[in-house]
Amino acid sequence: MTTTATGGVHLVDHPLVQHKITLMRRKEASTNSFRRLAHEVSALMAYEVLRDTALQEVEVQTPMETTTGKVVDGKKLVFVSILRAGTGILEGLLEVVPSARVGHIGLYRDPKTLVAVEYYFKMPGDLHERDVVVLDPLLATGNSAIAAVDRLREYHPKSIKFVCLLTCPEGIAAMAEAHPDVPIYTAAVDRELDEHGYILPGLGDVADRIFGTK
């Protein structure tokens, strides 16, 4: 799998990722199908998101002899889900790194101002010793992503990355202005936002489609 990087944006262009994103776009995709595809895409994207993850050497006994190998210290990695939609891609990454810690940030978008309002925040301890990967299926206006990163920076994590399934030029520009050092990993950069802050052509309301709500 490879990524195409433009500035701080890493576009995961693997054929399987692109295939599954296309299936997710279909209006007629069932809740079960949409949820399963979100899980599969996020698991595939995890390999690129974590490509530069630090390794440590350990001694291991093979059936033939003692040798050394390299392992990821998952305890130093934190996946931060922006509620509620982030939950839909969290499990895919945990499937790849099940020992990672998990944090949650509850944010909702004010329908009039589109400003992100926080209602919940719970993180593992010693965040300053950990690498953080923030998860939200869509980077649209960028308000929720910026608010989440603002809050996390109060705890001085070692590094922060942002992972989404889709984004758009407006969201990229907003994040680049607020947090130019935070790389964005995405499967697609769509055309634009509409007047309500939804990505076009987009995926619709991802949380509603994952959880079967309206």
C-alpha cells in the first residue's frame, strides 16, 4: 500500500481502499454494509497511518533458536475517537493494534454556527508519553478536528495524527491554518462543502449511516 502526500495530506490510494470507499458512497448501502465497510477501510488505512510507528527489539525463542525481533509498543499509542462517528472507524484500527489505548472526545456541531461544542473528554493517563491518532470519518468544516486537537495539545502528546475517510479543500485548509504540523490521512479529497457544511459528493451523515439513526 502506498500514500500520495500533498503537503500535510496523505491520500491512501490503495485499490482496495478506493473500491470500498466507492461502495460506501452508494445511497442504497445498508446500515450493516456501510458499518462493515467503514471497519474494513479503517483497518486497511491503519497500515499507512502507522507506517512510521516506533519499534523496539525483543528476544524471542523460535522452534529453532533464540533470536531478536521488532515489536510495536501499543501501550504508547492512543486512538482518540471523536464521538459519535469516530466509533465507526475505531474498531478497524484496534483490529490492527489491539493493545492501543483509547480516548474519547464528545463534540457536536451547532447547527446554526457549525462550531464544535464539547460535552465529553476522557483520555488515558501520561498522554505526554504517547503518540495520538485522532479519528473522525469526515473532515468537513474542520471545526471538530481543530477543537479536538486544541484540547489534546493541553496534554502535550508526543505526536498527533488525524485520520478520516473523506475530506475536502475547506477542511484541509482549516486544519492547515490551525495545526500545520498535524498530518491528515484520508482515502479521498472530495470537491467541496455545501451550505450546511456537508461534503460533496461525500458519504452523507456518516454517524446516521453507521448506527442506523436519523
